[in-house]
Amino acid sequence: MEEGTSKAPGYCTGTEDDEARQWDVRADCDVRHILDRVADKWSLLVIALLDRRTMRFTELRRAVDGVSQRMLTVTLRRLERDGLVRRTVYPVVPPRVDYELTPLGISLHEVIKSLVVWTEEHQQEISAARSAYDRQAAEEEGLLQPATG
């Protein structure tokens, strides 16, 4: 094994360049796995909803438009495994299960909130860029006549 190579799979080190390590894109990198998990659309929505209050599964399912029961179950299990969501089961009939953010999940929500604010602030610029790109792509494909000044 080369010097500086970690023996732990998925641990991304082995370089003195902090910027390169921060953006390690190897498939077995733990950081990449975590980012894949927390940045998927269902996780983002669940985290945003649970920031407001503790919720039951059925409440979450109704609130997250388009999510299937199976996908919500998988998402909640993954978030729980990562320590972002706490699942509490109450021994009643029928069983009651509540979901809430952990302190780690709350800290992630603050980061997500920053991303949402940035998106809202730049929404018009992004929309204009998309329109310009689509127009240029259509012109290049010969679908539209070039705009004249």
C-alpha cells in the first residue's frame, strides 16, 4: 500500500491538498455517499418538513407530493441510519411512529435553508440562462432562425 493511502474503505485522504480532498469524486468516497444521500430530492423535502415539527409517516406522505410509500420508507430509514432523523415508536394500537430531526439533522437543515435562499435570489437569472441556452441549442439544431437585432 502506498504511503498516505488509508486502509479504511471509503475514507478520502492521501493528499495534502485540502481542496482536492474536499471534492473527492471517487465512487467509494464516504463524503460522496453522504452528499448523494442528503442532496436527493426526497431527503431535502423530508428534512425541510421535519424542521417545522415532529411528524407521523402518514403526515409526511401527504405533505411530500409525488413520493411513494416505499420511497418515503427508504428515505426515512436512510436518514435515520445517517443520524439525521430520529424514529420513535409508541406501543399503542394501532402503532404510532413519529419522526423528528436530530441535532445533526437540524444543523443540516440550516445549510439546506441557505441553498434555498440562494436559489430564490437567483431564480430569475437561472431562468434567463436556461431560456438563452435553449434558444441557442434550437438555433444550432436548425429548429429556429437566428434572432436578428
